[in-house]
Amino acid sequence: MKIKANKIILSLTAGLLLASCQKEETNVSIEESFNVAKSSATSKSNSSLEQLSPTIRLEGIELFNDNPFTISQVVTPSACAPTLFNTVIDESVSSNIDALGAEWYELYAEMNFYYTLTDTDEQYFGANGEYTNLVSKITRGLEGFWNMSNEVSVRGQHNSTLNDSSKVIDILTFWYGLPEEEAAIYADYFINVVNAESTFLIESPLVSFDGFAIALEGQLDQGDLIVIGDGLIALAAEAGVDSKVVWSGIMAHEWGHQIQFNNSNWYPNGAADNAPEATRTTELEADFFTGYYLTHKRGGTYNWKKTEEFLSLFFNIGDCSFTSDGHHGTPAQRMEAAKQGYILAQSAKKKGHILDAEAVHISFLEILETVVGPQENTNFLAVAQ
């Protein structure tokens, strides 16, 4: 049995992380850059092709997407402080966005998201496979630590997918329902016009910026998946974090969601009676599992300083949009949840002892109110009413 998301539909754009909490910038903002480029797209594009919509819509899908923002969406200004990750992402967008990029980005990101769900090719990680051995090692470590051998498949997401005619045709015929001849016309245009002329799409890490856990059964029958994009790793590394820590941290977090999928009895009626609080609870629990695994003597074996360095970056996804269904918790809450996981790992009377997932879950529930704070719970109740 699995934790069911409330009718999450796979028409979600696999958007990019634009979690800047500063509204006023001295430079042109991302949103302004995007709008300027998009406004000129009609006049500069030679395409007569229309935007596409998926024909396969999977309701009730089990999905935790840790990349919830779209290119035209910026988090409401708040007390959340921006990090270097914001700067790296902002520069990647505003300095490279062009008319074709603005016109086709959301479709490109969406297509790349869908492709990972049905990609049965031999998997590699990093644009040139440079992280493949590392990911295999981390996967084995997580499998052994949580006693989940061969339960989860890890897949990579790559920019090159959208520069491969056969793959683009496969995406458009299966997911978008186009006849093969029409799909081939789109593929030819994307590769020989858009990719050749745009400086923002195939060259940008933001086309492969996903990080999510999903369970696919029934029609697709792909099982439990974790997908991590090359772009997410590249930008995190550009922000100054060791890529090994980045891979370990993101995989540990997404693995926490897979553990939740396997334990639907933890939240039989949902993690809360409103969507924002429910999402926040499950995200904070995944953060708690991450802190526990990364710093455990028999887990990731990282010290807290190294772990905190990565989490300070990753938890920039934390937000103050308390009424949003995708609310992950604030960066401070997420860091505190992970730190409590670290404290749990260090507090074992028998050093090296691994608690099972149920015991870690119970420990999380015991510290949840401390992490969130009673005042914010009151805010959620007001919103729900």
C-alpha cells in the first residue's frame, strides 16, 4: 500500500527552482527577463507549431516532487533568506533566456519529466556518466541501511534526451498522442531549429533540473522510482557543494519518501487535514530521515558540518507560502528537522545501531511540534477553516 497524493496529475510542469525571497533586485529580475523574451517569441520564431498538452493523465499518482516551481513563478517575499543557490539559478536564467527558450522551456522541461517515467535504457548519471559508479554505491548503501534491496530504481535525467530525435518522437507519440509522422515534424523542428538557435534550452542545466520520488503502478507499472537530473547536481556543485554530498543528500531525501510510500499506515487519513500542512509534514519527515542517514556511522558517515553545508543549499526549496499545496516547510524548519535526525543518529546507546524505519518515524512524530512550533500550527488551522 502507498501514501496517495490528492489527485496529483502528471500534467505538472517539471518546473525549475526559483525560490528567491527578494522581490526587488538591482538587476533585471528573472520574471522580467522571461516576459521580455516571451513577448518577442512570436515575432522571432519561425514555428507554426502549436504548444502541446499530454493526453495521458494519471490521477492519484504517488509523487513527491522536490522541484515545485515553474519558470514564471517566484516565491512570495518573506523572512526566508536567499542562498547562493538562488544566485546561481538566477544567473542561469536571466543571462541566457532568449525568445525560443521562453517559448519552449516549459514544454521541454515537461517532456524531460515524462521521459524519465518510461525510460528503460541502461541508466547513467552525469552528462557523461561521471557519477554512475557513485550513484550505484549510494544506492547500495541506502538499500542495506533501510533493508530495501532491489525495491527502488534510480534514474537519471539528461539534456541530451531532448536532442535525440528518436527519444523526442517516443515522448510525443506516447505521452502526447501524436501520430508518428507529426511527432517527427516536431522533433525535426526542435532539434534543427530550436536547439540549434536557442542558447537557453539544451545548454541550460534547468532542462534537467528535477529531483523526485514516485511510485508507478497499473498502466505504466514502472515500480518505485527516484529521478535526479544532471542540472540539479551541476548547479549545486556550481554553488560550491561537493557533488558527492549533493548526490548522497538528495538520494537520502527521496529515499525517505519511498519509505513513506511503503508505510501508508503511518498516515492512513493523510498527514494532516489540509494539503499545505500534510505536504510540510511528509517533507519534514523526509528531511529527518535524511539527517539520520547522512550522519549515521553506518549510513552516509558525514559529519554534521558537511551535512549542514549541503542542506543549507537544498533546503532553499523551503518556503513561506503557508497556503500552498506544495509547502515544504521553511528553510529553518527543514534544517531543524534534519538536525534532529542527526541528534537521533548520535544518541544511540549502542554505537552503530540502526533503528528501523518505524522507530525513526515515531521519533519524528515526537519532535514534529518542536520543529514546526505551535504558532504555525495555529496558522494552519486558521487557513483550513
